[in-house]
Amino acid sequence: MMLLGSTPGWPAVLADGPVLLRPYRRGDAEAWSEVRVANQAWLAPWESAPPGPWADMNSPRAYRYVYRDMSRAARRGDSMPFAVCLRQSSGEERLVGHINLGSIVRRAFGSAYVGYWVDSRVAGQGVIPTALALVVDHAFGSGGLHRVEINIRPENGPSRRVVEKLGFREEAYHPRYMHIDGAWRDHLGYAMTSEEVASEGGLLARWRRLRTTAK
Ligand SMILES: CC(C)(COP(=O)(O)OP(=O)(O)OC[C@H]1O[C@@H](n2cnc3c(N)ncnc32)[C@H](O)[C@@H]1OP(=O)(O)O)[C@@H](O)C(=O)NCCC(=O)NCCS
């Protein structure tokens, strides 16, 4: 049952091994800014950036507005924005990325879009596939959603690899879909519905099995 004023599935903390997803905090400003500024060349080709110099748009001061907007959208039930963190052996957690269930539409659609990025210094370690599996299971579980969708530029090999290895369905081609890096860019649409992973115990269970068999 949905209580008045509550948002199914939010707030939440999700974890698998060293990968921890949690709501952003006011105190993330410095860590968020450091990782965003260090990764400008890595992130800019794939993101719809706000107008203005990257360093300004990703400064600790800019984080105040980013944090406010994310918090408001989450309170309205429009999105679930998670900081992606890695738990260190020291017990500390390092903010290394972002994953968001956005544009949430409920009732007969029950769907959301997922967006993500990770620090290039930890790329290739399976951080985002793990984060995506956690988020999808959460969306289909306490999030009460039925479908998740991810749109990716055809040129983005690493991101396509993430969704393809997790078994997302390629279901659409969107010409001139989004304004990114100075132009309207085509995107491939991938999606998954809850039925597609239910018999396997969820997407994280599938991802764990895939990782084990790949070793
Ligand atoms: C796409 C992205 C989120 C993948 O995250 P990740 O945690 O590195 O995912 P994985 O560890 O599964 O690596 C995915 C693929 O990247 C490639 N890769 C591995 N190490 C890499 C590195 N150091 N640099 C670039 N690509 C690398 C590999 O092809 C890998 O696939 P495989 O090893 O399974 O064959 C990450 O590359 C990223 O943040 N890119 C920039 C922003 C972006 O593209 N966001 C998504 C927009 S749709």
C-alpha cells in the first residue's frame, strides 16, 4: 500500500560487495566536484551538460544546486538519484559515480529511465553493472516499477557492453534523440521488464552468475 506523501522505494541504501549506492548528502560537495572535474574528457561526450564552463558547473558551489534539484525530484517521486560509492578496506567509502532512476511514471506505465557514469580511475571493474543490477532489482521490488529503459549513443561501446552483458533488450533507434556534446545525437533504446528476470531471482542474481561463469 502506498502511503500519502511517501515514495515507494525511496530513500534506500543498496549494496553488493564493495559497491554501495546511497542517497546524496550535502557533505558530498568536495568529493563530487573532484571526481567530476577530474573526468571532464571522460564524461563530456556522453552527457547533456548545463551551459557554462565544466569547472564552474561541477564546482563544490554548483553541487549545492545539483543536490537541491536531485533532492526535490526524489521528494516528488520523479527520480531516485544514488551516489555510487566503493567501500575501502579501511572502512571508508569513496564516491566514484552516479546512477539515477529518472522520469519515473507510475500507474499503467510503471517505468523509469536509468542514467549512470563512473570515475575513469575505476572503470572496467564491473562497478556500474553491479550498480545497475542493484537499481533494477530495487525498481522492480520496493520501487514498484515494471520497466526500466536506458538510452545510449551507438558510439558508446563501454555503455552498450554494460547493458548487453546484463541482457537488456535492444528495442529502438531514436534519431537525433538528445542534445549532447554540441549536437543532437542518435540513441539506441534498451529496456527490461520485471518478467524478464523474475525466474532468475532478479538481475543481481543473473549478474553474479555471469561473473562466476566468466572466471
Ligand atoms: C559506461 C560506463 C558507465 C561503464 O562502467 P564500468 O563500471 O566501467 O563498466 P564495466 O566494468 O562493465 O566495463 C564496461 C566496458 O568498458 C570497457 N572498459 C574496460 N576498462 C576500460 C577503461 N579503463 N576505459 C574504457 N573502457 C573500458 C570494456 O569493454 C568493458 O566491457 P567488458 O570488460 O565487460 O568487456 C563507464 O565507461 C563510463 O562512465 N563512461 C563515461 C560516461 C558514460 O558513458 N555514461 C553512460 C552514458 S549512456
